[in-house]
Amino acid sequence: MDLADLALGFILITIGAAGALMAIGYWTSSGVTLLSFGVFAALYGVRLLLTTPILVPVLGISPDGQALVNLGFGYWLPIPGLIFLEQLRGPGWRSSIRRLWQIWIGLAVVFTGYDLTVGVGAVASTASVFVILMVAVVLAHVVWWGPQQTERGVLTGGLVIFVLCVMYDNLVGLGVLPWAFNLERLGLGVFVLSLAVVTARQAFANQREIATMEYEMKTASAIQTSILPHEIPAVRGLDIAVRYVPMRSVAGDLYDFTAPGPEGLGILVADVTGHGVPAALIASMAKVAFTSQAACASQPGDLLGGMNRALCGHLERQFVTASYLHVDPARRLVRYSNAGHPPPLVWQPGPSQVLPLDGGGVFLGFDPTAEYTTCEMPVSRGERLLVYTDGLLEITNPAGDFFERAGLERFLREHSDLGAEPFADALLRHLGQWSGRGDVGRPFEDDLTLVVIDITD
């Protein structure tokens, strides 16, 4: 029996300490539950070790000291136990469980003080009566609570057995029952076993749920990848580079091209508010809306207007910003329109300057009557067009400063000698270093999409 008590004591101390440390180190809404159980289990384990006859001589504890330890822990153990029960059950009928542990704090102070002042065990019989009353209230709540699901049924069964064993031992101590078996430790062992079963079941359930979520996220990511262009169109007179850096496995950014024709190529860059799966679903809707406007490929204002009408009525709290350019390298002309999107930039050499391509209308999906202006400007060999999402401008450095358009324009001017692909790589590398992330592959605070279009021979 001594060896069993030693083993149970060490197990409880280990479980309790681990639970308390996890609760403190990774505090969440369930932290009080884990902390109260950890304190209860650890204190009970210490009580077992300090009162086990095989350890008493080794620790040099006198009989009076052993009795004081046993009674003292008995006075204070119900408090974390009742707090743990409150976290599982709630405050109880008319907050009786909450009032119970609050009252018990006062009783523990009185009982401990009385034993230290008058003598060890002077109030033991009175304390046993209060323990029986407390256990009766707890038992009523546990039975009334009932096993509404498998885990709760296992936990309820273990708790009922433990409570009955505590009540039995206290009735024996008062002489109400003649049998002198100590069942409290057996009940505790059953209760801890029930907690282990519930924890294991929940852990396996969580693992299954995590695996399901991971599979669903991979599927969503594969679907989103499928709606993005598989290759950059080859158009004579244009050198194009694209960088797509989602914040998560799925993103709300979208880029696409129209089929290249004799009049040139259309480039769309869109951004859905929000992140993750909801934004990715709306990005898929924007892709469909864009594809349906192929007939308007050379008229950016009409194309964005058609997308807007297709999206209106299908979005709730989210909206889509977009920028669309149609580049005609043969005529050296670019037509463009924006829908609440950061304006594309054009870098012009000799003298070096960066111009924003403003013009357009409000974001998509809000007003079905909105109109979008088509603007145009001539372009020349050696000029560079840059279309991007606001995730690029909103990147912050360790000091909290935003990169903003000024930083982007400065980078455009300073790296105009690079080709489209090297320029895109250099910009991402610069953003990683400027923001303190170092690695280019690390995600930023928002999805980031970048399309570089160089006008060549």
C-alpha cells in the first residue's frame, strides 16, 4: 500500500505541475480549469508523499507533524478542487459551487488557525461534518449535471466515485460507519483515470480535426492555385514578371491575364478585404467575373464595370479592389482603370520619374450603378509598369513605419537598370530586409502580389 501511495503521489505531482505550468505558460480561456486541476493534483500528491509511513522516517516528520500535514492539506485541498468543478460545471444552481469555495477559504483559515492554536486535530470532527455537507452539494450538482456526452459521462462517473469515497472516509472518521477502509485514494485514482481517458479522447479528436482542417486547407490552396495563371503570357514587346506571396496557404489576392491578341494583353490585379478561406472564396468569384468580361478586354472601364455588376449582391461585409491595365505594345499605348485600388506606377527614364496611373471608380461589389473611367497614356521603350496590392505598401519595419508608396517609388528609380525578373526578386528581398524578416519566404502581415511589365523592343 505504501508503494502504491508513493507511485500515486509522484504521478499526481507530475501531472499537477505539468498542468499548472502549461496553464501559466500558455494562458487561454481554459487556463483557470487547467491551473485549478494542476494545483489540486499537485497538493494531493504532496499530501500522499508526506503522510506515507515509508517516507515519514526519511523526512523526519513527527507524528504530530504528520497529522498537521494531513489535516492542513485536507482543509485547503477542497478549494482548487471546487474551482476546478466550477470551471467544468459552471457556478452551479444559484451560484452554489462558487459560494462553496468562497466560504471554504474562510473555513480553511479558521480550521488551520484553530489546530495551530489549540492543538492538532482539535477541530477535525467539525471539519469532517463540513466536508460531508460540501460533498453532498457537489454530488447533487454532479448527478444533476448528468452525462450528456461520452466524455462527460466518463468524467461524471469518476467524479461521483471520488466524491462518494471522500464522504465514506469522513463518515468513518465520525464513527457513523463501522468499517475502517480508506477509500479516498482509490476514488482519487479512479477520478484521475477518468480525466486521463477524457483527455486522451479529446486529444485524438483534436488530432483528427486538425488533420481534417489541414486536408481542407490543402484542398483550398490547390483550388486557388488552379485559378491563377499557370504561366505568364508571352507577348512580343513586353517582359513580364509576377510575384505572388500569400500571407497564409490561401489568400484574397488575385492576378490574371486576358488572352493575348493583336491589340495587346490585359492584366488584372485584385485584392479582397480580409484573409484566409473567406477572402479566397471571393477571389474565386472575382476570377469568374473577370473571365466573363473577355469581350471588354481592351476597355478597362467597361471590364471593371461588368465585374462590379457581377459581384454586387453576392458580397456581404467584404469588397474587392482591382486595377486593370490593357497594354498594346504595337501602338505603344496603355489603357487603365482602377476600382478603389492603389494606382499602378509607371517609371519613365530620362529624366527618371515615377507617375501614378490614377483614375477609375469605387471598389467592386458595393454599388451596381458605379461607373469606371478608362484612361490611357502612351508608353515608350524602356518604361516600366508596376501593378501591386496594398499588402506591399502596408509592410512595416521594426520601428512600425509603413513602406508606403514613397518607398516603392524610390526603389523603382534606384533599380531601374534591372530586368523585370531580377527587379521583382530584388524588391521582395529588400522588403524582407527592411521589415526585419530577413528571409524572402517568410510571410508578411498581408497578402502581396506584384506584376512588373517592361516595355521592350
